Amino acid sequence: MGLLEKAGKISEEDKKEEVVTKPTPVKAEPAPVSTKSRRSKKKQAKASAKKKEPRKPRAPREKRPKAQPKVIPDGYEEVGSARASLRLFVDFAVNFGFIIAIFVAFAILETPTTLALIVSILLSIFNMVVMPIRFSRSMGNVISRTQFINSRGNNATFIYHSLKNTTIASYFIFLLGVFFGISMLGDSSGIEGGDFMNAFIAICLSTILIPLMDYIFRRTRADSLGLWEVAFGGIWLVKATSNSDSDSKSRFMQRLESMAEYAESRVDLDDDSEKS
């Protein structure tokens, strides 16, 4: 019995030693998580890259070359102020002179002018549309022996002839708008205002922009071309060639050419070399 008790005590002491000698497990603390996000890291990387690589100086921008002034085609001679003035006078008289005279006669004499006004309007349309389509020239061109040509040496279209005359017509339309505008201010004028009348007056007054733009174009451009000349790619008033005169065979054109010969016999149209 003693031996058994001693053996039991020895085994218990061994167990106690094992329990004491066993190392207590130490829990590993997690590594501190970095608070910086991925975006901040990317930003830092870009910033460091920018600091390392200096910016290259930008090359100076090349200025666009200015548009070259348009040049009259070879083989044509631009007319002087004498022929240009004759052309302008004849076209103005045919297109607007008769209409103005009729309105003045009606205001002074109070005579019926309906038939005469219709004939004058038809004559104006004939000179601005029919003549350029049929003969590529207006009455003023035929009498002054001139023609409008483009940069390719071809005759200008009838659209140019029509729009060219709107520069002069815009003055009268502007004055008409001024007249109605002043009349509406008077109490005894009898003209009632309204949306339609206000729009009509605004349109009439805005037509003054056409001659204003034409004047600015002629003064600022190196080639001295006007608004409509630039819009059509370059138009010049030159002396009419012999071919353009020989193509006309109608009696009407022959009469106009006879008037041109008479004008040249009375006035030396080539004595002025200045350009119009």
C-alpha cells in the first residue's frame, strides 16, 4: 500500500510540473491598418511623379495667316470712277428714279399714279432680274460698257445684280421706317400702333445695316471689296469685252449700245484712272 501511495504522489507531482511548465499562449496583436486609402496613395504617386518630371515649355501657337486680298483675274481692266458713276446713275434712275418721281408727283399734284407706278416697278424688276439673266448685264452696264465678273472671269449671276441694288434700296426703306415711326408718335397722325406695325418699323430701320456693313467692308479690306462682292467670292466692275457687246442682236440692246456710243462721244469715260 505504501508503494502505491508513493507512486500516486509522484504522478500527481509530474502532472503539476507539466501544468506549470506549459507556456501560456500569447495572442498576436493585429498589425495596425493604414488609414490612407488607395486614392490618396495614387494622388501622392502622381504628385511625386509631377515633382520629379518638370513640365516641358509649351510651343507658342502659330497665328493663322490672314486671308490674302482677292485679286482681279488676268486679262481684265477695272474701270475708273467715270464709268462706275455712269453705271450707278443709269441703274439708279431705272430702278428707283421713276418710282421716286411718281411718289413726289402724287404728293404735290395728287394725281392718280397707279398705272405709272406699276410700269415703274415692272421696269425695275426687268433691269434687276431679267436683264442679268438674259444678257448678264444691266442697262447701266450696257450704257457704260462695263460688266461685273467674278474671280473665275465669268459674269456675275443675276442674284448679285439684285442684291447689289438692295444697298441703295435700303436707304429708302430706312427712311420709310423713320417716317412711320415719327408719325406714330403724333396724336393726330391716324396711324395706330400694334405688333405688326412695330415689327414693320423695326425691319425698316434694321435695313440701314446693309449699307453700313458695305461701307465697313470697303474701308477695312485691303482689296476694297464691298459686302456683296465678298459674299460672292470677289466681284469686280471691269470694262466690257468685245465678245459681250457682239453677242447682243436684239433691237433693244442695239438701242442701248447706241446710247453707250453717244455717252462715250460726249464724255471721255477713260480719262479717270481711279478705281471705284
